[in-house]
Amino acid sequence: MSDPAHRSQEGDAADPQRAISSSGAGSSLPLEDSEGVRHRDRTRRRHAVVRVILLTVAGLVIATGLAAVYGYRHLNGNIEHVDIDGQRTVEQPEHVVPTGPDGPRNILVMSYDGRDCKGCAIDGETGAGGSDTTILIHLSGDRQHAYGISIPRDSLVTRPDCKDEDGDIRAGGTDQMWNAAYAVGGIACTVQQFEQTTQIPVDDWVVVNFASFKSMIDAIGGVEVCIPETVDDPAHDVYLAAGTRKISGNEALTYMRARYQIGNGSDIDRTRRQQAFISAMISQVMSSSTLTNPVKVAKFLNAATKSLTTDPGFDVNDMAGLAWQLRSIGRDHIQFFTIPNEYVGARVVWVDPATEIWGRLLHD
């Protein structure tokens, strides 16, 4: 026979609720079990909060990543990339031994000066698909200095034979106007003309569409410039009041293009205005009022990339890398000047110091 007490214990073990009742605690949980349940509840709540935080952070990371990818693709998609390597007719000059972490960088900047946009024909010229502005941007190997050297469009140079976009040979010649190269053979002809005239290799090139340039200025809320005297030219519908003030995109294009009733009316004088304006625009872009305003930055980058045509290797990622390398450069280390020259009649010829300057840039 089995023991009654043993049977009672087995029954209690088989029926937990009965065991609880027989313990004298009625239907209530023992104290230590009640605390365990509350502890488990608190743990589950903490885990739930952690999961929400982790999911939120993960969502933000994914969203930021997608935005960055979209931003990169969008901005890079704005840029027109053109490969001109197949249009070369002579070898590219070689770099001298580079200095600094990455070596010097030479970027040739050209403008597309079509006058078919609103307000783009204020100088009374057709543009003829040419490039009135050519600037070499030289970044030193240590990335502590940047130089912008302007080449007057009326400069007389020897232009080598070059291929146009269709692969047809365009004959060169002596005493050719600088800006004729773009009209004759486009980007490739201008790049090759620069390299053969200066013996400086072009690492990258950029063509800026002046029609889109206005949008860049408006995106950052205008650029402050000093206009020394009022420009009043009714014949070309130009009026710019004297004084230091911010000017909009349309006014900026007028200020850089105007030739009559301003300064001495020469292309050299206009080049100086363009250099001063570009310098002021760089300062405005790099100011805290712009860089701390994401809307302004986004609008400026969108407008800027829409205005660019570059070689295939010069994309948004590369531009961002350059900007990062130059992040500590001071404005006093950014210099713009025009290659030394003199007028012979209505044309420009480079004088002896020009050769020395090109040599110094070649050697960084």
C-alpha cells in the first residue's frame, strides 16, 4: 500500500494550484515569485525600448545611406561627361616629379558662352558656341595653395591641328586667337592648344555653362561685390548701381559680361571682373551662412552640377575629395591673375614673364 502522505505530495506536485492553496497562502503568489514576474516584465519592457531604438537608428542609417546614394547619383547625373581622348593628335606633356601627398593638380576651366538664354546676350555678341573664359586652376601638391590663371580670349597663339567631335581634322596655324579653338574643334581642341602652348599637362577639364551660372548665384542668395561706379548702358539694356551689395544671378551675368560704359571696355578688364567675382562667390559658398544651411547647399550643388561638362573621371566623388583636401586652405592662399600680356593692336600677346610662370607651375 502506498503512504497517504506520499500520495498527497505527489498530488500537490501534479497540481501546482493545489500546492499553492495548501501552502497557506490562499490564491496569492509567494513574494519571491511575484518579484520575479515584475522583474521579467521590466526586462521585457527594456528590451522592447532597446529594439525600438535600434530599429529607429537602423532606419535612420538606411534612410541616410539611401539619401546619400540618391544625392550622389542625382548630382552625378546632372553632370555631362565627355571623353575626348580619341580626339588627340599629339602626345600629352608629362608631369614633372610630383610633390606633396597627391601631386599637383591642373584643372582647365572653360566657359560655354552661348547667348541663346535670357539675359545672356547683354554684350551684344553672338558667342558662336565659343569659350570666352579660360582659366587654369592649379592646386599645389601639398594642397595649401590654389592659383587661377586667366588666359585672355584675344591672345594670339599657335594652334596645333586637332580633331573635332566627328573625328575630322581641323587645321591649326600661327597667330590664331585663343577662343577660336573652341569654336573650331570644341573642348579637345582647346585642351590640346593649352597643353602645347604651355607644356603643362591637363589632369581634368571643366566646361561651365554661363546660362546655368545664374542659378548657382541665386541658390546661395546672391554674391556681394563692389561696383566702383554706376554702369549705365541703355544701348545694351545694362544698368548697375554703384556700391557694395549683393547681386542676383541675372545681375551677376550682366556684371561679368558687360563691356561698354564700364572700365576701359577691354577683354582684360572684363577678365579681372570675372576673377574678382569668382573669388567673392567662393567666399560666399564657403561662409558659415551657406555651409550651415543644408537647403542652400543642396540648391547650390544641384545648380552647379547642372552647369558642368567634364571628363569621365572627374565626378562628384572626386570633386568632394578635392574639396576635403582643400578644407583648410585660407582665402589668402587662393590667388587669381591674368597671364602677363600686352596689346598689339586689337590682339593680345604674352610677354616674357608668361614663360616663367608656366615653368613655375609645371614644377609646382
